[in-house]
Amino acid sequence: MQFCDLLRMTVLLAAGAATALAAVTVITADRDADTMTLIVAAVWWPASVAIGFHLGRPARAAEAMRPALAGARTTPTLPADNPGRVALARLWPLAAFAVIAGALGFVFPGVAAVGTGFALAAALALRAREGAVAAIEERDGVRFYVEPGSALQPVSLVRTPGLKKDRAPAGHPPPPPPASA
């Protein structure tokens, strides 16, 4: 599975979890006339959005990706792993968090409210990482793939040759077009 795809799936899963947990929060708080939960959500959700935007700045995203990309093992062949299996092995904790917080949210609406904030912050903090990795892949003409492993261990990557684009380096004129017959 390409690393960019895993990062994109992580952001989408976290955003989906935030949406589902927010819905559970609003439905159960309205059902129980729980204004305290709604007040906590009204304060915590914007705070978590601000935290997520702060943690997800592009410069910080590039810095966060540096150790994983630098530690990538180089190979001339593509990994032969099932992308669905790799995604499931890496993302199950996030899905389990959403399911457990959602289930508890029907009994304790505050759990879903707090979980929504954490999922929002996670989605926003991770949103720029895919772009940082894609920029490095394009610049270096490589692709990064995720090696199968546990979600409880750091991600390990494989670097494979990619397709370099025909473009001139900065400050140089573009190459002439091929001669026609």
C-alpha cells in the first residue's frame, strides 16, 4: 500500500469518526436534555480544531515525516502485499476508538463529545502529511510503500523507484522537444 494512500485513509477515517461521534453526542444530549455536554462540546470542539490546525501546519508535517522517510528501506521491486490488509492492520485502533466511544456515547454523551474533539484534532493534525510525502516523492522520483506490521509499532516503509517527470531543474531552460520525422 502506498504511504500517501494510508495517510489519506487515516485522515478520512478520523474525520468520519469525528462526524459520527458528533452525531451521537448531539442525538443523545438532545434526548437526555443534557445541556452540560453541549456546553462542553461547544468549548472543546473549537479548541480541538485550533489544536489540530496548529499541529498540522505544513512545516511541522514535513518535519514529522522525516524520520519515517529517512528510515525507508530501498528495493527495486514493488511490495506484493494486499493494501486492504495493510490498511486494516494499521488503522484498526482508530476504528476501535470510534466504535467504543460511539457505543459509550449512547450511555454517557460526554464520552462521545470528548472523542469527537480528539478525532477532529487528529484529522486536522495529519491532514498535511500526505502532501509532504507526495512532494518528496515527486521531487526524488520515488514511491514509499508501507510494510505490513502492527499498528502498535512505528510504521516502516519501503522506497521504490518511481517515474521522474521530464522537467528542467529550477533556473534552467526546459529541454527541447523531441525531433519529429
